[in-house]
Amino acid sequence: MKIGFIGTGVMGNAICLNLLKAGYKLWVYNRTKSKTDNLVAEGATWCANPKAVTDATDVIFTMVGFPRDVEQIYFGADGILTTDVKGKIIVDMTTSKPKLAEKIYAAGEEKGAQVLDAPVSGGDLGAKNGTLTVMVGGDKAAFTTLKPVFEAISSMVQYFGPAGAGQNTKMANQIMIAGTMTGMTEMLVYAQKAGLDLPAVVKTVGGGSAANWSLSNYAPRVLKGDYTPGFFSKHFLKDLRIALDTAQEMDVELPATEKAKELYEILVDEKDLGDLGTQGLIKLWWE
């Protein structure tokens, strides 16, 4: 199986390394070519654009930043769907709009391809350790074919239904994370103001019913002053906007998620700190 991978940022690069480790042959593309150098050194083949990746491979994965980037990768000049994709499997792992997943599915199916939307959760550590959670929608036969590939990069993979179902599951995931990130942040702010020993608070709270992934993985980084991105704040804000837009289309109100979005808008749009990890939210209180 020849695998193409388009988008080798923090997450994509780590996923590619695990695919190479599992013995898969890779053809890669990224707008910033240097972000593929380590992969080429490990045996991957560089391609000049998404069309070249598609032409060279049987399965094409994409993982880029924003829905507009997804549109460009698939429908723009030298995009995936500008070439012959008959018999190929196309998988978008970007966290993107459910309706865009449906659009890609319809366009790919019309040209004879099988299409999946397969966003992931688990951050940089999950990508590096091969313990991501993969949420899949789209062609069920393609999911069955690719399950061994997904298992090489994840500890959990689940099929949820037709095109867009993977993206909707990821939105549900991000809604939950919005609550844990704001909760962790306010917990630290409160505990510091109360004069408590913060490492002891994190350890104690994490051992009880308030334990959660954000607390375990991001609170220790905050205490070290480490705001490097396991997941960019600007991308999380993008996700919250998609979740809320989609919820509005379904006539669902999500007030806690709306408040989280407002806080991340201050961090990203007003303070221009979108390249910090999501734990950077605490900078709204701690300068």
C-alpha cells in the first residue's frame, strides 16, 4: 500500500513517523518543505504538490490547518481532486466542517474514489506515541480497508457513520475539551490566589473526581511556564467556531462552549497569542 500524506505539521509529522515505523511507504507534501526533511531522511518521498502525491499513491491522507486549507488542497490548482482518483482512498484528518466533509465525499465518489473524514484527538503526545483517538465517517468499506493503518497511529479508532460523522464526533470532543480547559485554567487561577501549593493542588485534584486529560497533560506544562503547542490555540478557536456554527444549524444552544470561544478569541485575536498551545489561555490572568 502506497500512502500519501499532505500536511506534516506538529501532528502530521508525528503520524508520518509512526506510519514509517510500521513499514508503510510514504509520499509527502507540505507547503513548508523543510517540515518534511526528517521524514525524507527516514525514507519518505517528497512530492511537489497535492496532485503529485495523489498520482503516486493508493491512499491519500490530509491534515492541514483550517477549512480554507482543506478546500485548497482538494479543489485548488494541483489539488487532489484535479487528477484521476478512481479506485483510491482519500482521508481528511483535519478537524474541519462536517458540511465540507460531505462536499469532499460527494466529489470524490463522483470520480470513483472512496472518501473518509477521520479527525483525531490526543494532541502532540498522542501523535508521537501512536495513541491517538480516530473518529471516522464516510465510506465504511474504506474504513475496513484502512483499519490496520489507523491502528498503527492510534489506541482507539471508531466508525460513526456517513460522511461528516467523524467531524461531528470531533466537534463533540472539542466541546468537552472546552470545558476541561477553562476549568483547569480557572482552578489554577483560584488556587494561586488562595496561596495554595500549585503542584500539590494539581496532584490532589488529579487524583479525585475532577481528574481529566487537560489537567494531567497541560497543568504541569503551565506550572513550568511551557506554552509550546501540543495543539495551537488558533486551531482550537477554529474548532470552537465550527462547533458553534454547526450547533446553530441544528438549533442547539451551547452557552459554556460560547464562553470558551469568547475567551480564546481574546487570547488569539486580541492578544495575538494564537501560536501558543491551548494551555496559553491562562495568560488572560497570568502575564
